[in-house]
Amino acid sequence: MKVTAISVQVKNKSRFSIFIDEKYSFSLSQDGLLEAGLRIGDELQESDIAKLKKASEDGKLYDRLLGLLATRPRSRWELQSYLDRKKTDSETAESLLKKLESLKLIDDSSFARRWIENRRLLKPTSERKLRMELQQKRVASNIIDEALREDETDELEVLRALVDRKKHLSRFKADKQKFMQFLARQGFNYGDIKSVLDEQTD
């Protein structure tokens, strides 16, 4: 079986279509093509083609992982979960994740710090809620602890900012208990909530 054509794909300029005996067989990324060293006229065995098709599928998965990371940082578990949903075998999944780790594109320590920074910027968020969110991303407890230690945000100031944003809502103005329950659900402790709300009436 002979490689009869190699052409850039119309819809994805970063991938190349490989034709075997005049028929489309599979595609490879630019890096994959260079790694395979394929040239027009090369003779391939069925086993060679099978390996290249596997490399093609792995390359597509890797591109999808890069696409996910391009939208926002993600924990290792989030990407592992994506691969699990795609029914990726464990050896391939681990290989892809390690490749991303070697390029520093997966780093749960960096992810945790950036998550905390971004959430703090977007809206007042308690340390307890941040911890819960990172736990849901399956970030290790010691990494969460370290990231929160590095965060110098004053928890009381965060609570005050949230109270200032919400205190004018009619449902909270009419019912202080309901307001306190809302703040507790945001992860703030009762003592701090009471202290800050008492400040509002001084």
C-alpha cells in the first residue's frame, strides 16, 4: 500500500489528509506528520497504517484538550473526566495528560491559584466556598490549602462587599434572618455575618 497524496485539510489547516492508494485513509497534525516522516510514495504495511490511524485519533483528542484549555484553565481531573467520557483507554489518557503536564499546560497548583484570583475578581466569594469549588474539581487538599494561604484577601472585607451588594434587595431588607441564611450559604461563618450586619445598624 502506497502513500499517494498528502494535502492540507480545507477546514482545518493544522491537519493533513493522508491518501493511501488514491483513497483518504486518515489525517495527522503537522507535528504528527513530521514525527511519522511520511512522504508521497512511501510503502506502508497494514500494521503501519493501524499505528498511524491510532496516532491520528490521539492527535485529535490532544487538539480537543488544547481547545478546552484555551477557553479557561482546567484541573487535571476535569481533563481526565473529558477523556473518560470519550471512552479513551487509560494508557492513552495518561500519555496525553503527561504530555500536557510536561508543557506546563496542566498544573493543579497554578489552576487553584488562578481559580481563586478569578473568583475573587468576579464577585465576593468566601474562602469556604472557594475550597468547596476546588474540591469539586478534585484538586488535592494540600494544594488547596497552599493556594488559600497565598491568598491575602481579607475575609471580612469580602463579606462586607457582599452585604453592600445585597442589602438593598427587598427580600433581605424585610427579613434579616433570611439575609443571614443567604450569607451562610455563601460560606461565611455566623459570627462574622452577625458582626458585619451589626455594623450596618450602628
